[in-house]
Amino acid sequence: MASFPVATTEFFNPLGHEEFRKQPHLVVDFLADYYKNIEKYPVCSQVKPGFLTETMLDSPPFQPQPLEAILQDVQNHIIPGITHWQSPGFFAYFQSNGSTANFLGEMLLTGFNTVGFNWLASPAATELEIVVMEWLLKLLQLPKSFSFSSEGGGVIHGSTCESFVCTLVSARQKKLNQIDSSKRDSTNLGSNLVVYCSDQTHFSFQKASQIVGINPNNVRVVQTTKSMNFQLCPNALLKVIKADVRAGLVPLYLCLTVGTTPTTAVDPLGILCEVAKQFDMWAHVDAAYAGSACICPEFRHFLDGVEGATSFSFNPHKWLLTSLDCCCLWVKDRSDLTKALATDPELLKNYNENECSKQVVDYKDWQIALSRRFRSMKLWMVMKSYGVSGLREFIRRHVKMAQHFEALLFRDKRFEVVVPRNFATVCFRIAPLSESSTEEDVNRLNKKLLESLNGTGDVYMTHAVVENIFVIRVAIGATLTEEKHVNMLWDMVQKHANALLGSQELES
Amino acid sequence: MASFPVATTEFFNPLGHEEFRKQPHLVVDFLADYYKNIEKYPVCSQVKPGFLTETMLDSPPFQPQPLEAILQDVQNHIIPGITHWQSPGFFAYFQSNGSTANFLGEMLLTGFNTVGFNWLASPAATELEIVVMEWLLKLLQLPKSFSFSSEGGGVIHGSTCESFVCTLVSARQKKLNQIDSSKRDSTNLGSNLVVYCSDQTHFSFQKASQIVGINPNNVRVVQTTKSMNFQLCPNALLKVIKADVRAGLVPLYLCLTVGTTPTTAVDPLGILCEVAKQFDMWAHVDAAYAGSACICPEFRHFLDGVEGATSFSFNPHKWLLTSLDCCCLWVKDRSDLTKALATDPELLKNYNENECSKQVVDYKDWQIALSRRFRSMKLWMVMKSYGVSGLREFIRRHVKMAQHFEALLFRDKRFEVVVPRNFATVCFRIAPLSESSTEEDVNRLNKKLLESLNGTGDVYMTHAVVENIFVIRVAIGATLTEEKHVNMLWDMVQKHANALLGSQELES
């Protein structure tokens, strides 16, 4: 590389007032235009592997580039490779909500750029997080036992998987502490611990179990059935646990779900938490997607029984107008987390430790990493800007659109809704054409339908396979999605199904 | 709560063009004013515990609040509780660099708000990450074996602790795979695995070991000495490993550091990686802080020997003008990560899997979580906006300021630089007054000096204790710090030392 140029030495200021006052405005306009034009782009990117790695120079520029040129690069080279999660035609996976208030929150937290690992490192970051977690607790009508005013408390993690990892480690530590080490070799105990979930539980749970070192043979995946709407069956669970106990294994952790990823099934929390209690297990409730809906009184019943759980998490970064990364976790006993995750190095000792160390929360002891972003800022901005009324209206609007889409499907006998809709995700397929259709044929047909719809670029949906049935999932919840987009989707579904069913008839 | 008001139903659009085009400008101006006034605030917040939790209403607002009122709240209630990591008087911990380019990058990634867990979910997010990781690899002159063009590759994690967790799990899986399971009970093997670090290694490493389930008795912390500048001594390490092997234990992982947190010590990588190789261990090099300096040819020698490592990480979110969260990890064999962390659920299957699954990177298999922010965007913005020349100038400026501060200390016999400065962090103290001063007296005096300096609110520094010596750390590297701030610090150090030493003389 060339030798170091003298020219920049004098003037280079990476937070210079002039640039900072000017350049962000260009990016705001750029993004406003992006949202304005977003329907012109194919929802799911249609580039080929290598589209960018082969385009970009293989070394960073030596000299600074002007912002205008960089934004041109974003427009020409990066946007074509984006799968547009903010598009109103995005119905895939679960949505990832953006919003103006969240955007402002991200601006503020990036601007302050604090690293609030402990209270003193930035008191506002810690205390605002406590405030928003208590606000959400009220909004979700979570039991008081999860509140800081009791022995519990809440923390913002980056992802559900982080919440799994932290609660698994806490559960293990608690179990090890319970057993007198003189009586039992803790090493053997560790390899005898068993965790439980259903075949509908998010795969992150098995990954988290693997990460924390649970014996891979000790992860029990209880099968669910369509006839029970893919809920975890308490009796089936009980049978598995009892067999483990008889074999000398130690039940550790039960993972329950409100709103599973494949079909948004809801496990019966009350009775399952009772089972967990009976065997002195940690019971975690993962409501990553559906938790947001439960801020509306009419959907709160889906959380009934959560009072029996040891911990509960949901992701505002899916459906509560807050961007990644924002997973909210509450525990009933905050000392469970800190006993397993606390560290107290000299460098981080607060000076007035005698005065305040007992009173303050050091969030580094509630999570994996030391460093943490000021994530409460964006959640606070969202709640202040939209209010409870706005947030509920936002959720209800999507549920209404999903009801509408479901009603359209019910009216057309060629389709079937495979599992009952609980929230704003509809799981449907083209129904078997006749008694003689094999399940493979029907699956192939529906896979073709999905490919054909996604191929248009106007919409993007994903699928699930449950009890060998290929299901098309329509997750309605992108911030920009309106009823007209759902109607457009319905027109497309009919048109593409017509084409497929027509050709099918010709083939057969 | 009141019943749901009808009024908002019609007009509420959380990404409405009008708000999105208008409101961010207010926040830009708000932050520009914050930077302009930042020196007026005490660097370390002086609020008391409960300052915010007791102020904020205990429920979220029901109705939306106007942005102007929210920003007023930020000004009046939140800013007083912020410890100002962006202040030019911030010399604590290690700095957390903000910059305009990073800010623009965060705006873009928040605006797109993609969730790029696998290639298809947003090809640009994956490929831009590959591009910037290859750029950085070149900039750091990392060996080609860490490149995607060989068997290696790089990924952006949220924190060093995440990199520790992922590489520990990968190392364990690799070790388990190496051993024929029929010959050996893998359960016992798991509890026999041993990890190694020094007493200067970041405490996150021990936390990560605990999280992944390493037997707590099998974490070896090798003592370092001031006489060896707190480097990990290869012979001391060798002795510990040999004792473990004799005891039937299995060496798994060695954690090395370039730029330790207490004193920025640099472990001798070459010879230590040789030791790791001899015992078939994973060798990780953590250069969280100092890695950024190594983009300058004159500091690159600190990484000599890294070619012997299995993995390497550093944090642009400390000293490379990029905000949290941005930890860059490279591995020599990318299949080590994916064999331990890959998941392949039906929902995420790429449609054209036959066509491209072999060619693409699915970053979910390189990290803990499924979801991931488009973090490469901010790193790319920083590298494009400042160029290699700007980034090097930025590093050199801090190192020059640290040299300057060190020279001032050298000239005044009352002070001593406790360990040689390697980068831009100076570790000093008031030297023992006489032969008869006990170490406790000297430590007490220096603790008082630090408290007295921090108490002014004009600067914020933290301390370390090494070989029972209390050391004041001056980490020079905040984006806004200029030579005049270092001179101000020096004036303050002298003045406060005068006061302390004067009163000390009166006391004795």
C-alpha cells in the first residue's frame, strides 16, 4: 500500500460537527426513498451467490470515499442483494418490525454509544432497562413474581437463543447447588441432566443445549400431533420424564412455547408447569413471536398459566415495532441468573461500592457478554411514541388481516387451513384433490405453488412440514403491510393455484 | 386502562413517510448539540441508584407522546444518568469509539432491518460481511489460512465472550470427534477437558468456560509476573499442561491475549501456539483492544506468531470507530464452527438448495443466535468513509498522545509508569515516597488520587491491581480526545497529587 498521506492529518475528525450535522440527513432521505420504492423490488432477493463478493474490490479503499458515492454503491450493489423484510409483501418466517420511533431510538443509543455492563458504567442504561421491563410486565399482565419489586426481574437479551443459554446455565447451577457435593459427584450429575421440549420447539433450544454442554443423548423431543394442534401433551411428557427418572437421570429444564414457529401452536402452560414443578425442573416459556399479541386483553389468555413458569421471554424485535436485537427475558428469582453468570473483576469495581453495590443491578451478570448496547432506549422510544393504544392497534390490525385471509381461504374449497389460526399467521395448503391423492403428490403441488408465488417477486412466504404435511405459512405482520396487500396475495394465490391445478388436470 | 380509543385507528402508520422524513432530523440536531456540549457534563455520571426508576411513571403511556416531549425527557432525565463514553475526558476501561460513518451505517442497517441468518434471508448481509472480513484480514496482514479463499473465514460476533463460547464449543466438538467413541466414553472425556489462560486474560474467558460447561476445576489460570511484563510464560504453561496430562486430563483450549485489559500486555504468540500444537489444543488469540492498532505496519509485529493460532478475534467496537456490537472472529477451518453450531431446520431451507447450498455461507452456523443484525454495514461504512489512511491516522494520533503523556510522567520523579506502554494505554501511579513506604500505603494513596481526579467530573479513569500494585489506567482513545485534553489531564494529575502529597507530609 502507498505511504501514509499527510493531507488528512490536519482535518480528520470522525465526529466533526459539520459532517455530523449534514450527512445523516442524506441517509434519512435515502431511506425514505427506499421505503417509498420498496414495492418495486423483488421481496426475496434474486441475486446469485457471489454477486457481491465478486463485485467489491478485494481491498479496502486507501483514501476516504465521499458519502454520495457510498450511497450510490448501496443503491446499485447492496439493495439488489437485500431480501426486503420491510416490504409489505414480506410474509416469510416471522416479520421483523421496523418503525420510525425505533429508528430514532437506535440513533440515540448509537449516538450515546455507552457500554452499560454494570450500573456505574452508565446508570441510565441500566435503570431505563428496568423501567421498560417493568412497563412491559404490566402491559403483558405478567405475575408480580417476575417483577423487580419481588425477587424477579427482567433483562433485554440479543436473541431467544441467548435467553435459552442463560436460563439453562442458571438451571444447571441451581441444581448443582441443591445437591450436597459431598454426597454426589457433580461431574456425573452434569452428564445426567435431561432437558425437554417438543418437536415444535424452536431449534435454537437444541442448539443452546448443545452449547452449554448438555449430553446430546439427554435432549428429549416429545412428539406432537395434528389432532392436538401440535401442542405439547402433558401425559406424553410425563411418560418420558418418568422413564428418565427410573433410569437414574435428573430432569433439569422444560421449554414451552406460546406461538411455535411452524404453526403458532400454544402449549398448555398451566398443566405443563405443574409437571415441571413436580420434578423440580426449570420451566421456561418462549413466546418469541406471540408474546407481543398478549399486550391486547383479548389475547392475554394465551399466557394463562405463565405464573407457574420459572422464566418467560418474548421478542419485541418481531412484532412490537422494535428492530433486532431485542429479546425480553423475565425470571422469578433474579439470583438464579447472577449465581450462574456473575463475575466480579477488579477493573469493574464501583468506587462507592459500600454505598450502592447492594442496591444496583449489574446487567453483565444477567447475560452472556460483558458489553451491552443501550437497547432499552429503542424500546422506550417505541412505547412512548406509540403508546399502549398505538401498539394494540398495530397488533389488532394484523390479526384482522389474517382473519380476513383465513375467511377467503375458507370460502374456497380448493384450499384448507391446516391448523387453526391463533394470531396473525395462517398455515394453509391446496387440499388433496381426491381421496386417492397421495400425501407426496399434495406436498409436491403445494411446494410448486409456493415456488411459483415467491418467483413473482411480489411476495415472499416460507413453509413448514408438520406431520409430513407441507404447509405454506403466511405471517402477516410487516409494518407496511395493509389489507390491500393481503388481497393482492389472495388474488395471486388463486391465479397461481388455477394455473397449477389446470396443468395438473392436463397431466393426469 | 381506558378503553381503546378510535381516533388513532385511521392514521397510525409507524413508518409513515411524513414522520420518517421529518423526525430523524430532530434527533440528528439533538445529538449534534449533545456532542457540542459534552464537555459540560461530568464524564462519569453522578446520579444515585434509583434516580430514574423512581422518576419514571410506573406504567407506559396509553396515548402516543410527541417527539419533542420525549427528547425533553432524554435531556432532563436520561442524560444526567449517562456515563459519557464519547466525552474527550473518558479514559476509563477501554474506549468505545463512535463516529459519523458508523452512525450512518447503523441508520442504514436499522432502516433495512434484515435478519440475515442464512444466505437467502438476505444475501447482501452475508456477502458484505464476507467482503469486510476479507478487507480487514488484508489490513491486519492476517495469514491467508484465515481467509475464505482457503479453508478459513471470518464472522462478526456481538462480543468477545460470544467468540469464546463459539470457539470453545467448536474445540470440544472437534476433540470429541477425533476420539473413536467406541474406545472411550465421551461423557467422561467431556469432564476431563482442560482450558488454559493467564491471570491477565479477560474474565469473560472464565465465564465462557462456565457457560459451555467446562468442569470448573479444569480452568487453569497461569500466574504472570511484573518482571515478565505480565506475559504468559511458555515454561510455566508447559509445566501446568504436563501435570494435567500426567493426571489423565485432556488439554483442550489455550486463550492468548494481545493487549490485556489490566496493562495491555502481549503474550508471545509464536512459542505459545507451538505449545498448543504440541498438545493438539485449540489456540485462540484475543486482541479485543489492541487488534485495531495492528492495522498500522509499525504495530503489526504485536501479532507475529498469529499464524500458529486456530482462531483470532478483535473488536472494532473499541478502537476502530465502530460502535457496539462488532467483534470480528476468524478461524483457520470454518468447518470447525459449522460442525459444532450448524442447525438445518425445515423452515430455513433455501429453495434452490441443490443449486447453491454448497456455495453459500449461512452465518447462523457460525454464532450462538439464529437472528443477526446487518453489522457489516457499519464496518463497511467506516472503512469506505475513512479509508485505510484515515483509520491509521486515527490510531497513530492516540498512540502519540499516550507517548506524550508517558513522557510527562517520566519527567516527574514523583510518578512511575508501572508497566511499559505498548499501545495508547498508560498504567501509572505515584511512586513509593521512600524505602519505608509499605505497598498498602502506596496503594491507598493512589486510590485516593484516582478518586480525587474522577470526583472532578472532568475526567474518568479506572484502575487495575497487578502483583498487588494499584495502577491508574489512562486509556487514550475516545474519538473526541485531543492533545489538549491529555495536557489538561496532566495538569490535573499534578495538582491533585500535590494536594495529596502535601497533606501526606503534614500527616507524617
